[in-house]
Amino acid sequence: MKWAPMRFGGVSMRHNPEKLSISDKNRLQEYLSPCCEADCQVLGRELCRVSGEGVLFGTDCIEQYHTLEMLQCNHTPAKLVLPKMQPLYAYLKELSLSAEPRDDVLRYRFIFVETKSPRKALRGERYYVTGASGESLWDIAYVYGRPIEELTALNPQIPLIDDIDEGVRVRIC
């Protein structure tokens, strides 16, 4: 079975990672009651962490790696699409070479950390994100925790909320 390629920030990986680890946990608080019974309360979901290792192939493997480095240096969250998983918005926290580069082959490691919302907007400040290929206003509303009605009111320039053209600025607040 051929899986869709992993994508981040509009860049598709030519080869999916060889190893992929996804950590998605709940935050729990454990309590001991006076009568010695233990209980716990769910305090919410922790941010998802995605780590892995992969190989870049081809005569341009160094350029492929530099493209990932540029995404990391951008310091902004982007849409992370993983094979067989729901997309999420994340930061590329770590990117490193995991072995000595060889001709046409480069091994690398990465860590992504999910983000649920953009930085908090100051009073009166406007905050925008850039739409990616295949993204909808529904996707952006979900990721940033905004009602779809609010986003449609803030973005009258987007006629079809089910399909946003790549590169369109979308006002979040």
C-alpha cells in the first residue's frame, strides 16, 4: 500500500520517514482521599509530539535538508500532514543529521510539537495565517479554535469556505 507523503508547511517529503513516533497524552491529577482511595481527574490533553527518522535520497538530498532547515528557522507553526492521520498544526522543534552524509543519501531526525492556537493577539491587533494547498476555512477554524461563523465574517474575500487557494491570507482575529 502506498501512503500519501508527509507534508509540513507546504513541503512534501519525497519519502516518508522510516521511523515515526507519535505521543498523544492526557494530563491527569491523581488524588488520595482521606479513606485511602485513589482517584484521578483529567485536566486536558497535552500537546502532541511527533518524532522520527528518515532518509533523503537523490543528488539534491542536501537541498532537501536545507529546505527543512528553512522551515524550522521560520519559527512559525505550519500544517503537518502525516500518513493515515488527522492533520495538525505544529512547530518543527528539532532537526538534525543523524549520520555522516554520503553521496546521494542523508539520514535525519526530527521532532514536531503541536500547537493549538496562534500567539495571543494584543487588543486591537489583527492576526493572519496563510492558507495551504487543500486547506479549508473549516480546517483553520478547528486548528485555531475559532467559530466558523467568526472566520467567515472576518474573511469576506473567501467565497468558498471548503477550498482556500494556496497563499491566501486568512484573518484569525
